[in-house]
Amino acid sequence: MLYIVATPIGNLEDISARALRVLHEADLIAAEDTRTSGILLKKYEIQTRMTSFHAFSDSRKVDELLALLKDGRNIALITDAGTPGISDPGFLLVKAAREAGIEVCPIPGPSAFLTALSASGLPINHFLYLGFLPQKKGRQTLLKKLQEQEETVVFYESPHRLLKTLQQCVEYFPERTMVVARELTKIHEEFRSGKPAELYDYFSSKTVRGEFVLILAGKDYNANPRAEDRA
Ligand code: SAM
């Protein structure tokens, strides 16, 4: 059995009892970064053997894990933070396991984009998750397309690209409400809401540090911000 186990996005208490049991009982934990995951496993006194499985792992690594699964071993896949496969490694292994007829069992838990959306104050019954925006090719086309997007849009951004992205939001969505969620579940957790220009001014006045989720209101939100989200 292949378990897809969500792990904390900052606060190490954010892990379910079931996830801890699965990690304890698995024959092997496939981790994106064994040193990062080692901190979590140490806290919960989990001594299961780890192997690394990251974005650059080739098909030989997938084959190696598949062979173990076919042999009846239980493997738990984890990443550095949040849900495997969400802007993280996982997809190819899950696909290969399913194609090989191996059972895949999800152990749900945190994901940064859902955590950010849940406390954003924007409508979230319908939303578009984009992961990281393309850095070059297709970026302008996508931003243009988002000008017509009715649903709330959520995406990830790295600290060193935050200001550039906010600047582009000023250009493409000057009147839209945005929320920047920083360092979720950690000591310096922060939610900042406003027009892109206000957010740009705020973040450019300090050293940009931490992990970020950006949320952009849908195109009609500002005309009718009290309208209830469609169920
Ligand atoms: N698999 C993860 C998930 O389920 O959310 C996402 C992994 S992706 C490689 C890492 C990005 O997620 C970071 O660059 C940041 O944009 C976002 N992220 C992860 N943890 C976060 C946190 N505690 N606060 C804000 N954003 C976070």
C-alpha cells in the first residue's frame, strides 16, 4: 500500500493521529528531504527508515519504490510541508502505483493554499489554485486571462519574487482586493489585505521574508463584496 501523508506547513502540532500511526507503522518513508522530515519524525519518536524521493528523482527511483510496493511493503510518501503532489513531488509515483494496481491511500492534512483561503475573508466556495505562476513563458497571457476570472484565485510565491508579482498585480488588477498570507501556522503568521498597490507599498517597506500564499478576489467581488459566495 502507498500512503500519501500530509505533514505540517510550519507548526509541527498540525499532524493527525492517523498520519502519525501510518508513519510509525510504514516499512519505509519516502521523503522529499530526509533532513527536513527528520525533524518531524524525531519530535514524534518515529524511527521508520527513510529514503529520499524528490522532484529530481528519476524513473529508476519510481521503479525501485514500485518494486517494494509490489512486494507487499507499505510506503508512506511525505514532502517538506503540506500535501504531497500539491506543487510538490508525488504525482508520478501515485500515477505509476495506480497503473500497477497498487492501492493508494491518502492521509489528509494541511495544505498552504487551503489554510490561507480558509482565513482570507474572500469567497472560497469556488476558487482556482494555480500553484506557482509561470516565471517567463505564458505569464503575461495568464495574468491577462485572470482579469476575466470570476472565482477567487490562489497561488504560491517565493519571497524573492513577491514584490515583482505584486507590481504586476498593480498593473493587471489595480482595483481588486488581494490577500497576502505569510508564514502560516508559524510564529510570524500574517494576513494582509488590500489593493495590490497598498500591499506593494507595505511589503516594499520591509525585508521580505518567509513563505507566501497570494489570493486574488474574483473580478466581480469588488462591485459586490457582500454578495454571498455561490454554494
Ligand atoms: N505541498 C505544499 C502544500 O500542500 O501546500 C506546497 C509546497 S510548495 C513547494 C511550497 C510553497 O507553499 C511555498 O513557497 C509557499 O508559497 C507555500 N507555503 C508552504 N508553507 C507555507 C506557510 N507556512 N505559509 C505560507 N505559505 C506556505
